[in-house]
Amino acid sequence: MSIDLDNVRLEDPVILAPMSGVTDLPFRRVVKRHGAGLVVSEMIASEAMIRETRQSMAMAKNCPEERPMAVQLAGCEPRVMAEAARLNADRGAAIIDINFGCPVKKVVNGQAGSALMREEGLAARILEAVVKAVDLPVTLKMRTGWDDKSRNAPKLARVAEASGIKMISVHGRTRCQFYEGRADWAFIHEVKEAVRIPVIANGDITTLDEAREALALSRADGLMIGRGAYGRPWFVRQVIHFLRTGQRLPDPLLAQQLQIVLGHYEDMLAHYGTAVGSRIARKHIGWYSKGLPGSAEFRAAVNRTEDPQTVKAMIRAFYAPLVAEAA
């Protein structure tokens, strides 16, 4: 299943999807440590990148152990997108990914994200400008279309291929679906049939069986995992192993999960600072603990607690009886 994107080789094209507010440096790092083939940054607004705002600089920050890393850019002006791509190439990105898939109203109202699937001419100019701007592989992430009446992903995929795009990831929903209903993996096969470049299937891949079914129905060259990795940074590796061998790797032991949670928490504090990091960490702690006995009460208590040392003590206290019982 390996994919070559010019000088970047993806031995196992099971990719961590770009997710706003989730795939920051600490999360990408922990997922990469657990064996992901590729991790992609949060979507970065190209205009903010040009202005070098503190937030956009932090979002684009990467580290050696997560490389090769893809930086995802959003915007609606070809010149600005091209300049943002050059800046990220200079900062060490290995791949530039272009976002034509974000369904959020604020992004769409700015004529970016999935709004560009309705503006095929502008979309083509953006793709061409970014490809010409950098000596790196440029990839594209999009949806199946704007709505059920305009599922133009195969057509736009051909435009992307002609523009020099090296790989396309398709979330199997329209923009108007947001995250409702089910991802249409079979439709992704129509995109695959339309182009010769690699196509990656995305959407609703939260179990190993779903990973196998998504690949079978889409006949894609790889998979992109989004919400399936919430609280399970090891899930991408499990998918890779399952697709290679048919064997189901177990989740890490609870004692190991405890160390993963604590390490991720410390990394968030170091990356953001104590005040911001402790607040951002709450959703991750909630995802890690989901489904475990007493998790609802634990999450509520953590969300009321500001002091990081107290939170770490609460994490240890929550896991301790579970680890002991599993021993």
C-alpha cells in the first residue's frame, strides 16, 4: 500500500486527518509515536500565516519525530495561498495540503474550505498557484461536493491532477451534510476512477472493520483517520497492522494508557503554557477516559479543576483501581 509523493514515501498510507482544535503538535506527536504513516496539521488560514500571527505560527510548528509532516492551508486567494505555502516550505513542511473540505460556516462564508467546490475556476487557480510556488508535493482534501445535487468531486479531482496535485483525500460527505448521516465510501471510488494519482478515503472510520469496508468500497490507495483517533492515538497503528496482516492489535494496557495520558498532558502544558494547555487538555482527557467506569464523574471533576498538579493526581487516582483490577 505504499505511496510515493515525489521525494516523500508513505510506507503505510493510513493518515491522521487534519482536525481544527485537535491535531496540534502535541497530538500529532503522540499519534506519530504510535506508528501513523503521516500526520497533518490543523487547518491554517493562509492570510493569518502571511501576517505571522502567533496562533498560526504555533499551529505550523513541527518537530523532527513527526516528520514527514503535512501542513494544511485554507484560503481563497491564489497569491496568498502560494505565499503561505512558501513560508511553510521554508519552515520544514514536507507536504502542503490544500483544504477544500471544511464545512464550517465561518470558513465557507469566507469563500474558503468546501465553498471552493462551488467555484471550480477559482479552485483551479489556487491549486496551480500553490503547486508552482513550492518544490514540494502538494495534496488536496475535499468532500464529495457541496450538496447531493452537485457531487462534483470526480470532476474537481481531474482539475487537481491536471494542476499538479499529487494525492487527493476525500471525505465521503457533502458540505451540506456536515457530519450527519454516513460517509459514502462507494462514491469515493468514482473519484478514484477519475484520476491516476493516489486517492485516500476519509470519514466514519472508527473501527477496524470500518477501515476494511471503507477500503473495499472506495478501492482507495489509503485511509485517513479523523474522529476515530480521539482518545486513541494508537488506533492509526492498529489500522495499519490490521490491513497488513488481518490481525487485531489490542489496545495498550491500562497502565500504558495512563502513561500516554500523562505524557500527552505534560506535552500540552509545555506547548501552550499552563493556563491554556490545561484547558485544551480537558477534551483529550475526556476522550481518553470515555467508556471507562466512572468516566463521566471524572471528566466533570477535571473540567472544574485549574491546577495541573491536581489534575495529574486526579488522572492517576482515576486509573489506579482500573489498572489494579486489570492486573
